[in-house]
Amino acid sequence: MKERIRSLHENRIFALIIWLIAIFAAIVLMQNTTSLIQQKGQPQLANDSQPVVAQSIQRDWGRDVGNTYNVTAVFNKASGQIGSTEQAAIDSTISKLQSHQKFYGIKAIQTLATNPTAQDQFLSADKSTEIVQLSIDRNQGEIRVIANQLQGQLSTTGLDSYVTSPEIVNDVANQKISQVTTVATVILFILALIIMGILFKSLVAPIISTLAILMAYVVSLSIVNNLAVHLNFAYSEYTPLMVMLTTILLGLMSHFVLLRQFRQQLEDGKPANAAIKDSIRYVRYFLLVTGITLGLTFAGFALFKFSTLRAVATLVVPVILTILATLTVSPIFMNLLGERFFWPAVASEPHQHGFWNRMTRFGLWQPIVAIIAVLYFVGPFAYSYRNNLNFNASNTLESSQQSLTGMRVLNAHFTQGKATPVTIYVKSSDRLDNEKSLLQLDNLTTKLQSMPGVSGVTSLTQPNGQPIAENYVNSQLNDFTTELKGATDQLDDLTDSLKDDRTNLNQVKLSSDADKIDSLASRSSRLVSDTTTVHSQVDEIAGRANVSQRRSASKLVRRYQRLLNLINTQLQTVSSNMRALSDELSQNQTDASDVSSNVSSYTTQIKDVQNDLKKTTKSLSGLVKSYNDIYNYLSALQASDAAKIYYLTPEQLTSSQFQQSLMTNTSENYKTTTLQVTLKDAANAKNTAATVQRLQDEVSTQLQGTSLKNADVAYAGQPVVQSTVQSALLSQIGWIALLIVGVFFIVLAIVSRSVLQAFYWLLTFGLAAAAATQLAQMMTAFLSGETTFNWQVPLIAMVPILILGVTQLMQVAINYRYNDLPFIDWLLPSLTEMGQTLRHRLFAVVAFSLGLLFTGYAPIVTVGWIMIFTVLIFNVILPILIAAFGKLTVTLPQHKPKSKHRA
């Protein structure tokens, strides 16, 4: 039984069983990678970061829209303006959507009809694009599912409709990354199979080595995914890709060294079992120091607070498992197959490759010239590299994505930053629906509107992004001064009227007396006339009496009788007239007495009234002057900047317009409000982060010393998220470089037992990597016109570049350490020998990189170019600089102290 167990152990059957169990468990327990990328792919920001704080404030917003995210429905007419027909179609679509609000998790719908005071925010200036804002419950489900459902629901005849938001675009980007990672994995495993087949001219060796790499990859990915799910390890959208790159590239390099040594042992005539032991013994130290270097470097990323950086620490798992698979899985089949492992070709044909030999000779020939030549041709690329990264996921997507198209339509018809606004939350301990707080909010709004890089700002006091004139003191002063001017003009007229009344007032009263006097004169004239008539009648009677005496009696008697009757009648009339005259004269005397008395009394009153009018006129003149002074002051105040302040009267506070803004822009308890800032540039612009920082500084400065100085302020929106990510990454760049260089240098120095040479080698590697990155950026700009690349490209590229550098420099360090020749004698033969594998190394890396280019996904393509340029530059300048610096180290003249004694 012991012999059987020993036989199984020697044949490594137990290792195979363990790996089979591990593979089975990994497959059974494998977490869905696509879902993990969707759920945990985005950078997990710190709890005290602005977007996280803003989200916590929004969660408690109330009004049934807490814990929601905004989705924008875009309706666009390709040509012309949205007319009444299209508007009716939009209204009908929204009406149908409102009837299914609960199904889609819609908490609120804001449209042009529900926000008449904010028309410019919902309808573009060219009237071709209209938007509808939807508040979606965060617990409704996966955002891409909701977006697809809404896209179908919002389809409107005659219009192009889109559903977009930064969250949807990020989700689409994550989905794209997941798909590309799957494609890249398939391509690279096929290429690994082909590469090993070409390098060893074998059919069996590539299958076994690729199988070992595949086993390491499956187990590694399963462990990494489970760590993220069950232990909440950091996870990024590119974690599966980096796990795959680590496993395949490290697996290729380690298997190449192992299988090459195994074939060499077989060619030397050793049996398979002994050849395997010797091969493992040969590569064990190399794989150990390589694994330690990579493991310590990746593990060091766990110290960073930024989740995307911490996610790199999980690459320790594939590093360990790939090395274990190389040392355990492949030897099982190597032991079983022996020489047949390399079937159909076993023996390798020796070829002398002199490229490194020539580069080493050049470095030894003139070290300083060689160093200058390298710096001249490579240095400018390394020196000119600049941090030219973009932090927007939309840059990695095709324009055919409907959410991305919707975002571009928004930016084209409104402003570049319309699709990705910045939301500023201001949370106070007191209510904000009062004049004092509103004044500060409006001042803040106006100040932010004048900032460079800001296109517009909407707020509680300016819901349409424009000041409401009647809510400002200068407008209110305009109405007041107009009324004051009218009152002043009336006072001027009254003063003039009173001045006239001082001379004309007696005429008004005396006019009636004059009428009475005229009446008296008329009556007197009539009395005089009547008296004359009476006298004439009396004279006539007397005359007629004398005539009657000279005529006949009969005639005279009759005539006299008639005349007497007539006279009697006339006398009665005279008597009546006389009585009337007597009465009139008596009345005239009374009226005349009254008029005389009234005139005398009225004259006195006239004098008193004139004195009073004189005093009143003087007072009114002083009042008019005061009113004019007030009017001039208020007019000057109205024209000054001091009057450009926000003030709501009690009536305006209760107006429907302000109440609508209050409902839209404040929380349920009226203690939190938002300001939405639209930037002039899209979120992926270079200056977005600087604009966001200026925005934060300006808000902090503006609120100092006001009633809102103690308010909590938080910022949300895609530009803020990108700015936070950018700040988190760039602030750690120095520490990342120190970690990589520190671990790499320490291990190199320990292995080579040379600090100075290790420094030169590491400097060579850094020079090649920096130059390669700049060349890759130039190549990307040349091929695609994109002058920037995604911010995660350096992190992704770091993995394969670090593996290439570690595996290659560790071979140099080991060779240097275990060499017995003097250093100068060691340089040429050792570098020439190591250069014999150059073409294999270049072929493997370039083929591997071409596989990345075939994915067609911009970030991965850029990583491929960086790998290609790095391996080419590094393998050209490495032998030159090793030889040049090595020779200078040994041959530089040393200062010798002068002798104190002369010869």
C-alpha cells in the first residue's frame, strides 16, 4: 500500500486529484462575472466623498422621490421644430407612461407641462428636442433592464426617442467590458495554444501547458469572485481581465522556461523523471523570486483606500495559482509522456542569435556614447509623456448605443454639459423658504452662473436658470419710484392750484353776491319803470277829466263812466304794483343789508384763507422737495448693484409660481435644496475636474459669513464622480510608483546582490515603459484620432508590463548572482546567451499583444500597443545599458588621495 501511495506521489497523481477537485469546486461556486462587473464594477467611493454624501442626503429627500436616480427621456425631431402634432404625441406617450408608473418604479415625472417656469430646461432653444425627467426607485432592479423597458414604452411616432443617464451609460460600458473580456479570454487562450505550439513545434506540449493555464485561470477567477461577494473584497470592472492577463502571460513565461529546460534535459539524455526534477529545480528559484516580486507588489495595493487600486491586490491569487499550476499540473503529463510530450518534434536545432551580442558590444565599445544614443532616441518619448487620461466611460462605447446617442443629442441641442449636470445639495438646520435664506441661495446661484466653464444654474430662486425680475429689489424699486413720481407730480399740480386759489378764491364766493346784486338792480329798474307808468296813468286820468267837462253831457257821461271804470281798474293795478313795490323795496333793503354784512365777513375770511393757503403751499413745496429727494435716491439705488438682490414680498412667497419651485427644488421638510449646474463642456473634457474644483471652492467662499455658513453642502453628478476618481487616483500615483519600484528594486538587489546594477536595470525598464506608453498614445491618436485613453489603461497595462519586466530582469539577476566570472568578462557571453531566447520572447509577447488588438475595444487595444512597444524598446536598450553602465561602474577612474611625502 505504501509503495502504491509512493508511486502515486512520484507520478504526481495526488496533485492532479487536488487540481480536479479545485476545478470542480471553482466551477460549482463560480459567481456570475457579468453580474459582478455590473454591481461592483464602478469605483466604490469613500463614505466621506462628495457623491456618497450627496446620495445620503437625497435618500432622505422625501416627497416620494427619496433614494431615486434620475433618468432622462429625450424626444428629438430630426428636422424642424416640435409642432403641435408632435407635442400631442409626446403628451400621449407620457400619459401612457404615467399609467404604468408603479411597474417601472417611477416615483416622479417632470415635464414641460408640469414645470412651466422652467421651459428652457425642458425644451431646447431650437425647439427640436424636448426632455422628460424621470425619478426611478433605486430598488426597482437592474438599470439596463429598466432602460430597455422604458425605451420601448417611450417610442413616439415622428420622433426619435432615447433613454439616458450617466448611470445607464456606465452600466452599458460595464456590459461592454464583460463582453470584451470574454472575447479576449477566448482569443488569448487560443493564441497561447498557438504560441506554445510554434515555439516548441509540438502538438502535445501546447495543449498541456494551455490546460494548466486554463485550470489556474478558472480557479483564480472563482476565488477572486467569491472573495468579492462573500468577503466584500474590492472589485473593478477590469478585474476579470487583469486576472486573465496575469494567468495567461505569467503562465506562458513560466511554462516557456520550464518546458525549454525540460527539453534541454531530455536532449542531454536524462530520463523523464530525472529531467523533470532537474527542470523544476532549475526554474523553482526563478518562479519563486518572480512570484514574490509580483505577489508583494500586487498585495501592496491593498493598502490604498481607493477601491479600484485595492482591487489589484486580488491578482495575488492568480500569481500564486499560476506558479503552482506550472510546477504541478504540467509535470504530471511531462512525467507520463516523457519525450512524447514534445511530439512530433523533440530535439531543438541550435541557432545563434547575435542581436543582443551586437547591442552588448556597442555598449561596451563606447559606454557614454551608447547611453547618449539611448537617451537621444528613447528619452524624448519617455520625457514627453504626460498624464493624458479621460475618466468618462462613454469614451469606450460605440455611438450606436441608444443611451450614448441620447446623451449626445442632449449635448448637441442644449449645451455640452446638459446630459451630465452637477447637482449641489445644500442642507440647513433651518427652513429655507424665507427671505433671508432665499437671498443667500440666489446670490450663490448668480455667482455660480458667472463662473468660467459654467453654462447655467437652476435653483429654488431661479428655476429656469434666469432671474425672475419681479423678485428683485431693483424691479420692485422701479414700480415704487414710478408711483412716487406720479404722486410728486400730483403734489406739484396741487401747489400751483393753491397758489392760484390765493388770488382767485374770493371771486368764487363773490360771484354769487354779484348775482344777487344784479338781481336787485334789475328789480329796482322794474320798480322805477312801474312808478313812471303809474305817474303817467295818473296824469292821463287828470287830463282826461278836464276834457270831459267841455263835451256834451250825454257823451261825456257815458265816456266818463267808461273811463272811471278803466281808471278804477288801473288804480287797482297801481295799488297792487305799489304794494308789490313796497314789499320788493323792503326785501331789497334786507338783502342789501345781508349782502353788505356777508361781504364784510367774507373779506375777513378771505384774508384768513389766503394766509392758510400760503402756509400750506409752503409746506407742500417742502414735501415735494422731499419726495424728489427720495425719488432721486431710489432711482440711484435702483441703478446700483446694491439693488440687484433677491427679495420676496409676503404676497410673492405665497404665489403659485414660487410654490411650484418650492415643491420641485426643496425637500419635504424645506431644509434641503438643490442647485443644478450645467457645465459648458461635456463630462469627458480635460478641464472638467478643474471646473468642479473651482465650483466647490466658490460655493464654500460664497456661503462663508452668511446664514447658510453651517449648512452641509454635497456634490453629485457624473463630473463630480469623475473628479473624485481622478483625484483619488492621481493623489496615489507617487505611492503606486514607490510601491512598484520599491518592491522590484529590493528583490532585484537581494537576488543579484548588487544595489547599483539593480538600479541601472530598473531604470532601463522604467525608461522603456514610459517611452512605450507615449508611443502607444501617439499610435492611438494616429489610428483613431483619440488623443486620450481611459484612466484604467495604465493600471491594466501595469499587469502585463510588470510581468514582462520581472520575468526578464529576474533571469538577468539570477545569472549575474551565480556567475563566477569577473563582471566585465560576464557581460558579453552572458547577455549573448540570454539573447538566444529573444526571438521567442518577442514572438510570444507580440502575438499575445496582437490578440488584444483584435478585440477592437479601445482600452484593451491601447494596452496591446503599450506591451508591443515596451517589449521592443526594452529588449533593444537593455543589453546596451547593462553593458554601458556595467563597464562605467568598473572602469571609471577612482580618486586616490595624494601622498603626504614627496618622492
